[in-house]
Amino acid sequence: MAGKIREEDVTTVRERARIDEIVRETVTIKAAGGGSYKGLCPFHDERTPSFHVTPSKGLYHCFSCGEGGDVITFVRKIDALSFTEAVEKLAGKYGITLRYEEGSGSGSGQQGQRARLIEAHKVATAFYRTQLSSPDAAHARTFLTERGFDPESWELFGVGYSPAGWDGLRNELRGKGFTEEEMITAGLAVSGQRGAYDRFRDRVMWPIRDSSADTIGFGARKLTDADQGPKYLNTPETPIYRKS
């Protein structure tokens, strides 16, 4: 992973990432007067709104449970991220280039782990979606059609197909510059005696997305009885995907 993010870049993220925009991705907030907003707190159960957002100050605060902070703190708590991961996520959303103490922040060796794993999932999503149109995926298309999912639904939900081979996605990711260690860390591959191999094989694939619509994992459904694995197979817990 890269070193510490430069403080001036963290400041830029705080200034450009509007806290009301970020909060609205997970919380319904309404104008409360004076340029502030309020809604039901996402950090505890309540019936009366006590969660306030003040864009002019870039802060949020719940007057019931006491949770509060800036936009980075909010993303950290909502998505269970480290400080660096939260800054990287916001920087990606707002098109901010981050620099690190160890270098300029460009290149795979200087990118944060979260950014690399998110990018690996983007590649995987595109790969699976392309595979759904292949001749080998005819049974997957039939499976979806018989359950009421038409091609428009496949496109809308990003549905794909993982081929039956052991190295289709692995080779695709390798061609994009990802290491086997990164594939395994992302939950897209499994470590074997002869190297990494695809975790998902011959399955219909549904992307699992976070609050920013980034794909962070997959839900996979087996298609044949010959598959001795579980009916449903999800991405294991990873640095970007937590099941709890």
C-alpha cells in the first residue's frame, strides 16, 4: 500500500466532498432551516429525527446518540473503512488525485489497497457481463429468462456469468496488471497448489455494491446439479466487503 496521504490533499477532499450529498446516499434528510438538514440517525434506531447536517460547516451531529464529525468520519462509520480508505473513496468519487508521502500516488505500487480492489471488481464486472453473451452461457441466459429476468434487467442490475473454466477471470485480471495476491485479497480468486484460480465458476453473477455504487463483491448462483458447491456462493469478507 501507499504511505500517508498528504495533508493538503485530505483538506481538498474535505472541502470538495459535500457532506449533504454524501449523507443523502444513505439517509433521507430534509431542510431544517438556516441552511441545515435533518433526518433519522443512521447510527441508532429512532422515530423522531435528531440527526442534523450542516453543509456550511461540513459537519453532521446526532443530538440523541452523540455521533458526529465531518464527511470523512461519516464515510468511515457508514462503510466501516479506515481513514485512508474513506479519503480514497471520496477522492475517487470527486475526481481528486491523491499524493502520498512515499511518492506521487500514481502507479499500482502507490495506489491505496481499496482503490486497487475496487478496480479489480470493475474489471471482473465487465468480464462477467461480457461472458453472459457468449455461446457457453446459453444455459445461464435460459435460467434468467425462465425466472422473469429479461436482457434489460440483466443490463440494469449488472448481471453476468462466470465461465466454467478455472482461469478465465484470473487471466483477464493478470492482463490488466493485477497480481495473484490482489485477486485473492479481493475474493475473486482462491489460492491453490499451482497458483490462484477463479473462485466463481459456471454461475450467474450479481454484483454487490456499496453506498457509492462501487462493486465490492458478488453473489453467485449455481446453474447445474453437477456443481457440488453451495447453491449460493458469496464473496468472502475482504478489506472492502464486510458481511456484518
